Amino acid sequence: METKVNASMVNRVQEQFKRERYKSQEFTHPISKMLAEAGDSKAMGRMGEIIVLNLLSNLGFKAKLLNGIEPCDLTMPNGQNIGRLEVKTAKVGYNTAVRKDGTRGKHYAFSQIKPECFDIIFLVFVDHNECVVRVGGRKVKDLIRQHGSLQRNESGYCIQFGETKRQANERGQDDVLVDLTVTNIKKMFKS
């Protein structure tokens, strides 16, 4: 005789699974929570662009948010030129392999990156308890071209970063992705 699972049991199992899953994976940082609940990736990306725009403004830069049709997200004066800025936002994901301690490693996957369309890229890492913005210039573009995977429809590269917010192929280089400071942004324009 077989044991059948009725609908009420399925509902209880789903509710318990959700409680256990979200207890350990709840977004507690207010900005991370807002980004995670944005809905689709386009909305999350636009919110990431606005975050970077505000961070740049707080540092004294006069960046301009573009309309979403342009090949880059923001522009900013750079001496006599206009710098092209790209913002990519990624929500934390989990590796499938389970570690010895029962946890799974985190990763961040950034997609549709077109290195030829920007001078500087800002990566917004959205984790459960923090939102971190890192900036990169020529070295990140090289890293993406060498180690990123070109997507099927050729809409750009996809590259993944580990839970340390570093890419495995940085190989000891400390200045590939750096913190968002006035000095670092000026350095990225020069590189």
C-alpha cells in the first residue's frame, strides 16, 4: 500500500521550508533588502545606478545618469573629456557544493558587460547584510575579456566573483577592483 501526500501536508512542508530558508538568507541590510525586493534585474540594476550616482555626488563628482538607451549608464567630466561609467549589480548566489561545515560558498555573477562601452565600471555586490560598491578601470576590462564568458547572444560578457568579492584570476593584484574613493576614481581614469 502506498502512502499518498495530501495537499495540506505539501502546504505545511512549503511553509516550513520557506521559514527555515529565509531565516538564514534574509536580507537585513536596508539597501540590500530594497535591491533584492526590486523585482526584476532591470529594476535592481537601475537602483544600483542611482546608488552609484549618489555615492559619486557625495565624493564631489558631477556624474549624470543616462536614460538606459545609451551604451553606458552614467557620464562624468574627466578633464577635457567625458568619462563613460558602467554600473553592474549582482545579488548573492550560493554554490551547489556543500562545505565540510555544512555551509555553501557565495558568489556574485555580473552579466551583459561590454568592456568597449565604458572607461570605468562600478560593481555593486548585494549581500544579505551589506551592499558593497567596488570600482575598476582598464585592469578589470582586461580581466573580463580574458576570463569572462561571452554570452550566447553576444550581449556582453558574464563574470563571477567569489564571496571575498574578488575574481579568482586576479592572482594577487590588489588594484584590479578597489574601494570607491576620490583617489581611486581618478586613478581609474588615468589607467
